[in-house]
Amino acid sequence: MRPTYGTVSRYGVVAFASSLDQVGPVARTVRDCAFLYSVISGKDPCDSTTVDVPPVELPDGIDLKGVRIGVPKEMNETEGIEPGVAAAVQAALAKAEELGAELGECSLPRSVEYGMPCYYLVAPAEASSNLARYDGVRYGLRVEGRDRLEMYEKTRDAGFGDEPKRRIMLGTYALSAGYYEAYYGQAQKVRTLIKREHDEVFERFDLIASPTSPTVAFALGAKTADPIAMYLSDVLTIPSCMAGLPGLNVPCGLSEGLPVGLQLIGPQRSENVLFRVGHALEQSLGFDPVPERLR
Amino acid sequence: MAEWEAVVGLEVHVHLKTRTKMFCRCALEYGAHENTRTCPVCLAFPGALPVPNAKAIEHTIKLGLALECEIAEHAVFARKNYFYPDLPKGYQISQYEKPLCGRGRFLLPTAGGDEEIGIERAHLEEDAAKTVHAGGETGRTIGAEYSLVDFNRGGTPLLEIVSRPDIRSADQALRYLRLLRQTIVELGISDAEMEKGTMRADVNVSVRERGENGFRPRWELKNMNSFTFIGRGIEAAVRQQVAAYEAGKTLEQSTYDYDPDLDRLTVHRSKEEADDYRYFPEPDLVPVDPPRELVERLRGELPKLPAARIRRIAKELSVAAADELVSTGNDHKAQLLAERGVDWQTAANVAMNEPDFLDANAAAIAAIVKARDTLTREAYDGAFAAARSVSIDAAEYLAQIAVSDTGELDPVIESILAANPQQVETYRGGKEGVLGFFVGQVMKETGGKADPKVVNELLREKLKA
């Protein structure tokens, strides 16, 4: 799960994009996930962006009466979603309805359209600044050079892979004099817009649901040569990330023999609702995390 | 020939007096062994996060209130990105678009009324570490064999006060700096000592023809750390710019170094080479929204400020004298003496020359000052020496009456004049400064017990003959 931004301390975590970085629990069951979250969440005097969280309720039972689930059409009917993925998610939603939840359609047009471009301005900008400290002087890798400047250059060249380098360049550009307003500044405004669009949806729904990723896992290295295709795998998780909202991924079935993730997103600090719904579906769907060939 | 005027703006940086650094809990200790006051936060280890120092925020608001600044309801820290060994994070946490203190003003009392220097902003940031260039022949960056970095200073809370370009002369700049410094010291927020590096200034200078609107490209003199050099640097900049314009040249905005040996400026960096700091809001910190109650509490804690005291004392003395008295922080002692019957002019002189007596000795010192004409030099000096550290009894000193009996002094003076015919001739030749020599001799001869006033009179009389 990715908890609400600010509910888990980032102290000690190597920073990538500070306003998006969030520590989240990964566990075999939703209940374990909730238990772990209850331990790691809460205000930390060493991280001034942290906030107090409501007491964590460990999920129990499968009754979903009264829970209103919104189904954003842009996140469930987008072109890139594989049929197998869509089918598994639809089956999970039908199960939720069976358990008493009310389903309704909603829309997050701007969040889905602008979330990704907005992320690729904010995240690289912050990363370009956060990664400046890895200069080979005080810790970590150092590659010697004729002088200080060459030592920096060689160290950073050897230490960073292609993707961090790409992002450092992109981010440095987006923050440059004359481009800040058009890029980083504009992205921050869009971010506010994305937050507002989600807030409106949460006036009618307790949570929203969609696939976590448009496809099942692709083969290792399949998209390395095409970064844009790789970035698109995140199209459904990024909008809520930009809004600082919590998201819980629950395996809900198979497509082409690979697991499909169901994503549940709630308003800020609604982790308890996500745990309750995630647990109920996990119990009712009977998904076996052990692959067939290994059973 | 056109008449030129200087246009000067000052950026003053002071280290804030706090127990710990701006964003971590490392102690601030001037003179501590190198690199012993450091931690993962101020060394920029991976995963470390800044936590703002509440006291530093309070100090900044206090300064803002003293300079009549608008105090922000919503201030934002920002990252100023640049790459240098003294900056381990690769960025300095500062404030950019939304500083804690916005527009304000600072008033300089003068004989012709108050001069107003606008304040553009005052913001809070962290200082960089200290770089020491070692080896090489010049001891400067260029030619050094290697550089050492002391991270003890890195992360010290730094307050930057930016004036509007309202200053019109080197003299005015110095009066502004001195009074601002005194205000900062009295607010208790910084020692503001240039010699220790707890106060520095960047000086922006341009010139224009009198009556001209708008501003011409400015030269920035960076990291100036003495009042004398600031004054001379401004004058040098004005001189060089006027000479350039009068020779028909155009100038561009650049950074300059002031070379005190040559008394001129040499270009450090042109505008094209200027850094692009890529400012953006610091995502590791939440905005500072100072609560109204805090601001009002701090307002209530403000002492009576120097400018107001200058205006009051200027009713007794000249504005220049009052300014000097207050800017050196000596007006309090003068006030104590004046309240005890010493005339203001004398009280001011005593406070400027002998400001170190304990407040508790004010009454005794006032009595001694009033009787100074009848006291021996020894008694007078002895009283001030003792008054620095212990409680003194005026009667003890007042009993040491100086010899003012001309019958007793006459023979002493006669013999001294007889013993020094050459000096007598010099005096009579018009060099009256020699008088001091004779006074000294008489004092020596009488064991300091002679009344200097009477000795002076007697000497003049006898030397006239």
C-alpha cells in the first residue's frame, strides 16, 4: 500500500522526489499490511512533513454494507487496459457489490490526462536536487580524477544509471531560469487541480477503484529501450500519488497466467476504509498468491 | 559636467544567536574544533531531513517587527541549488518568493529629520560551511594546493536583510549599517560582529545623474566584512563607474571584488556567468504560518529601539553625537549619569571613553565626574578602574583632592621650564601641542596630585612671558 503522504516518516529514506516519496507496507495479507502500518505511521519529530493518524483498525469480516465505491471511467475504460485485466477488476467489483457495497460511476478526466506529464516535471525536478549530494566526497562511490571537478563528473557518471541521469537532466531543465513558471510552476498548479478533482469525487464516494496497472507484468527488460512505454505503466497510480492520497493494491485474479492488481484509493487518512474493503475482497475472492505451477 | 549620485542597496547577513543550528540539533559553538559539531543532517547524509529551529524563526520575526516589516502569514522555505564543496546537500535552504518578513523601513535620525531606508525583505536561511584554502603561495583560492572544509559553520541560522536601493552615499551606508547592527545586537538575536564573521554584507552599487529616473546596471561587492572596506568599496565603485560613463562607456551588471591594497574593484564574475539557482519550494519542510499570538508576544518583547533613543538624546546633544552614543551602545551609561545630575555633554564624553562602569556605580561615578576638576588624576582613573568590577564608595575618591594651590605648584613648574629650554622655545615658536608634555611632567613631579586645569592655566601664563 501507499499510505497518505505524511503519515509515515521519511527519515532515513534515500530521497528521490520528496513531495511524492512515501514509505508503505508490503505484506501477504491486507490484515498484515494494516498491522505493519499501525506500527510505522504517525508523527515523527525528525520529519516535519509528518502528521498524526487516526487509530488503525485491523480489518475483520466481509460485510461492505454502506460502503460507496466510485468507478472512474477514465481509469477503467482507457485504451491501454488489457481485456484480461479489465475483466478481473470487473469481477472483483461485482463481488464487492454482492458484499453490500454500492457502486457508481464517476469521472476524473483531468487527473488522468495531466497526472503523468505533471509527475514527470515534479519528480525529476526534485530528484535533480536530491541527487546532487552524491558527489563522491563524503560517502559512497568515488572515482578519482585529475582534479575535484573531474572526480565529481566521473563519480556521478559511474554511479548513476540511465534513468536517474535522464531525470536529473529533465529536472534541471524544468527548474532553469525562464522555464520554471512554464514547467515546475505550472505542474504545481495542475497538482492542486488534481487534488480538487479527487476531493469532489470523494464527496459522493468513500473510495474509488480501478486496475493498479493497465497490463500484467511485462517481461524483464521488455521496455528498457522505450522509456515512455515504461512510464505509461504508472498511468493509473500517478494521479492519486500527485494528490497525496492513499492507495491499496489487492491481487484480484489472473490474466494470461499473471496476477492482476485491484487498486483502491481513498481520501487523505482513509486507510481504515481501504483496509476494510481490501480485506473483505481478499477473503471473498479466494485469490491464491502461489502461482499454479508451484502449487 | 553631469552631477552624479550613488545608488546603493545593502544585503546584510547575520548569524542568529541560537543554541543549535537552523535545521538540526548540532550545537553552535564559535571556535570549536573543526568538524566536531556535525551530524547526518548538516553533512547531508542520505535520508536525513531538516527540522526548522523555532527560536531562529522567532528571532527573524523580532527583527521584522523592529524594521516595521509585514510579517508573513504564510512563509515558505525554498531550495537554492548550486554546487560547491561548502554546500554538502548541493542546495541551500533559504526563502525565496515568500520570506518571513516583507516590506518595511528603517529610519536614520539626522539633524535634518529622519532619513528613510526602505527594507525590501528579511529572510531566514542556513549558512554554508567554511572553506579554507591551504598550501600554495598566495593563500587564495587560485594557486591553493588543496581546500579544507569545516562543517561546524554549515547550517548556522542566517538572517538576510535586504534594503531597497535607497542609500545615496558611502557615509549613509555606514550610518545605516551601524544603526542596524546596534538594533540587531539590542534585540538579542545576534552578536553581529564583522571580525568574527557573524555579520557580512553584499553591497550593490550603481550611479546615475541627479534627477535621472530608474536605475543603471549595478555592481555587486560580495561578502564584505569590514565597515571601512564597505565605505571604501562604495566610493571606489562610484569613482570607477562615473569615470566609465564619462568616457562614454556602457556598463553591465557584474560581481566585483574590492582590493583594499589597490583601493579599486576588479571584476569577479559577469552576468553571463551568473549562477542559475533553480529555486523551488523546499518539499522537506511545511510552510511556516506564524500564529498571531506569537507575533504579538514578540512585539511586546521589543525593547526601546536605538533610532527612538537617538531622537530623544538629540534634544540634549547634536544628532551626530547622539547617533554615535547610541550606535556604540553607550547611551545607557550616559543616561545613567545624566539622570544623576551630570550635564549631557560631559555624560556623553564619559560614556564614550569609560563605558565599562557597573550600573550600580552610576551614582558614585556621577559624583566623581562632577567633582573631577578638584580630584587627582589618580583618584579619577582609580575610581573608573575599580568601578568596572566592584561596587565603589565615592567618598573614598572624593577625599583625594588635587593640588590646585598655585603657591605649591609655582616652584614645580618653574623648575620644569628651566630644565627644558628647548621645549619652551618650541612652544613659543607656535607649536602649542608641547603643552601636553609640560602637563605630563608636572603630573609626574606631583605624583598625579596636581589639578590639571590649574596646571594648564599656570603653564600657559608662564610660557606666554
